[in-house]
Amino acid sequence: MARDTRNNQDARMDARAGEGVRGRVERPRRRRATEFEHSSMGERLIAGVPARIMAPRLVFIVCLAALCSFGLLMVYSASSVEALQEAGSSTYFLVRQLINMAIGLAFILIMCIAPAFSLESYRYFWTKPFWVIIMGLLVLVKVIGAGSGGAVRWIDLGFTTIQPSEFAKPVAIIIAARLAVDYFIDREIDSQKFIKGLVLGIGLPLALVFVQPDMGSTLIIAVAVFFMLVLSGLPGRYIVYILGVFAVAGTAALVAQPYRIARLMVAIDPWKDPYGDGYQATLAIMAFASGGLFGRGIGGSTMKYNYLPEAHNDYILAIIGEELGLVGTVIFFAVFIALLVSAFRIGTRCPNRFGRLIAYGSSLMLGIQFFVNVMGILGVTPMTGKPIPFISYGGSSVLTSMIMAGLILRVSIESNQTTIHDVRRQSLSVVDRDRGGRATSSGFSVLTGGSARGESSRGRSSQSGSPRQGGSTRGARSSSTSSRGPAGYGRTGISGGYDRVNLNGDPSDRLRSRDSGPRVNRYDGSGRRDNHGGRGGYSNSTRRGRYDR
């Protein structure tokens, strides 16, 4: 009576387990992980992209949008008076800056979407064409270039002017990244070819930029390329040699022109000649001082009323300090630094060494130009006349900054490429049986998901509550398990499916009873061979096996 009660309980529990498994199998497949969940590899996803890649990309995009919007606002505030006086419209410079940023945004979209501008194409196809174009423009500047302030740096196209030295910056990044990867990482070129590439690819354009003269752009490009080489693994002794060359060349260039020495003297003491060489520097200091802690408010600057020259261009930071004060200036610095940090993180997450150097070089170029302008306006270093990226007015500067931002975003996009491990992972498929028991997937398949895990767990829970009472009890469980329907493991030989061994849910059910073993021939010593089943063929023996104890 007690044994019958236990068998009935086992049958009911197995039936409930079978219903649970069938219900689990019929559920829809698991939905795609959201940004608050984890992927199958244990990574948190944001818009289907791993968070380690998408998070710095989003920070970079947000900071870029904030800086561009803030730049438009400050250009309008700093240039409205001058634009009204010279062009008859207070929005003259604002509209032109907006057009430049729209063109730059189009460049970013093309660079991020078009397959022709992939990292591989930059390395193997676009390097030489870009170098030829830049060299042609720099030579053209010396022939038909337009001058301003004693320097010939622009090419007049009639409707606008372009400054080739600005466009040389992203080209120098691409060339330096290719040379560094070919020499330090892939070992595709020797030292002679590496030095030759640096001299022709980087040194020759820098020489043409320097003789314009444009020492600021020369310094920015040279320092950025130097740090790219350091990050690539440049040996320490070469670092010392290059720093020595920089020191000698910088000193020679400084003493070669009297106006450079005058700028150095202004940086040391701008009040020594407040109405001459130190005029802009002293007015910038006055603008910062009048701004105080919270500033005069947007549009409340007085230095833009024809006091401070180039207020919307090189000295726009002084207007920011006057209108927004120390707090606003610090917030602006924080946003720009966050942009640079996110760009470095994008480079760190990139598995491609070439792309990593592209992101590093672009962020270095933007950061060096930013700090050169800031330190020049604050009087820490001599003023070089370089605009603040994304903020100062200027067509070539804005377009170049947007192009470098596009390079960084392209690196981030290609950081999520499918690897060989992902391809192997995608070749695996999950067996999903329909109600007829047929496998709906083809090829090599594995059992995963709720059906397998659900049955094993259900089987364990249904069988753990009843004691083992020998072969009869196991036989009842086996029969109940095999009758769980098309979702169970025990269905074999079905058309279109896979022949499988019924492993059941509990490991103990996989052990055969005495009567369920293979048929063997036993010689009993009397000249007869009897066929017996079970373990060792002793079906009539009274000795208990090791699994019956």
C-alpha cells in the first residue's frame, strides 16, 4: 500500500514536470538584451553594442554636440557687433560658421557610413592620395597664396578661403599611424624605410608649413606625431634624441624671427608694452578679470565692442571668461577634457592597432591645439594664433576638427566588428522542436535554452522527493519520463530529427537495472550456452549488484 502511494506520487510529480517542460518549450525565444541587461557573453549592451564600446562613443558624441552648439553661441555673441558694423548683419559670422559646421557634419556622416572610408582603406589606399593632395595645396600656397598679418597661409577660392596647413593635420595622423604600425607592430618595413617615410611623409609637409610661416601648426603636428610614436613603442634613446632635436630646432626658429622673441617677451610680462605687442594679451587679462566668478552673462561682454581684436576667432576664450566667468570657463574646460578622455577610451577599446593610433593621434591633435590656445591667452606660453577646435570662428579649422572627430567615430564603429570567435559562435544553432518533434534548425546543433535546463531541473525536483525502492520504482520513473511527449529527450528515430539517447533528468536513471543490460552468452560448463540479460548475464543470481545496494 505504501509502495503504491509512492508510485502514484511519483507519477503525478513526473506528469507535472512534463507539463512544465512542454510549457517552457512552447514559449517564444528570449528577446534581445537591452542596455540594462547582459548579452550571452556577459557584456552589458547599449543599443545592441557592448557598453565598453558604446559608452565612450555616446560621451564623445554628446560632448561634441555640446561644444559645437556652444561654439555657435559664442561666435554669435563675440562677433555680432563687428558683423553688424562690417557686413550690415549681426548674424553674418554666425551663418557662415553654421554652414561650416553643417559641411563638417556631412563629412562625419560620410566617414562613419561609407565603406570607402574604412580604416583599412585609410591605411592601404588613401594614404598616398591624401599626401599628394596636401603637398599640392601647400606648394600652391607659395605660388598663389593670400597673405594676412605677414603670413601667406590661405588659398582664395573666390567664395571662401582654405588653409592647407589645417588639412595637413589629419593627413599627418594617418601617415604616422601607418608608418608606426608597419614598423613597430607588423614589422613590414625596416628602419631605413621607416625613417624615409617619416622624412617624406611628415617632414616635407611640415617644412612647407613652417616656411609660410606657421610655427603654431608645425609645433602641433610635430608634437602629436611624436606622442603617437611614443605610444607605438618608440625606444627610450630615440625619445631623448628627438627631444634634443626639438629643443635645438625650436631655439633656432625662435631666434630667427624678431616677432617670435617679442611674443616670448609678452608671455613673460604683457604689461611691459600694453599698447604695443602686449595689447591683446592685456585686454584678454582684463576680460577675464571683469568676468569674475559668474561672468556678465551671455552677450554682456564689453571687450567685443572693437576693443579686443579677433574676439570671435583666436581670442574667443577671453569673451567666454568675461561672459561666463570662472565657473562657466571651468565647465567649458571640463566638457572639452571629457571629449578628449572619451576619444582616448575609444582608441583603447579598438582591437585594431592602426585604428587605435588614429584615435590617439586625433585626440592628441585636438588636445594640443586646445591647450596651446588656452595657455597662450592666459599668458603661460607665447600666443601662436591657433583657434580653439569646435569653438573659434574659421572654415578650415572647423572642417579639420570635424574630420578628426569623424576619424575617432569611425574607429569606434569598427571596434565592434565581428571577430573569428563571433563567426564560430554564429555557426552554432539552437535546436527548437515543434509539436511534431522535428528539429527546425539544420547543421551542427546544440541543445541550449529553457527546454534542456527546464527538463533537467524539473526532473530533479520531481524525483528527489521519493526514495529509491529498487528496480520497480526506477522503472516507473523511466516510463513516466519517456511519455512526456514530443518535448522530452526520449524521442528517437523521428523523421527530420536526431536520434538521441534518453539520458533523462536524474543521473541515477541512466544506470541500467539488472534486467536492462545487454544480452550476453554465458557458458555454464555443461556444453550449453544460455543467453542472459542484465549485468554479466546473471539474471537468476541472488547476488545483488553494486547498483542495487
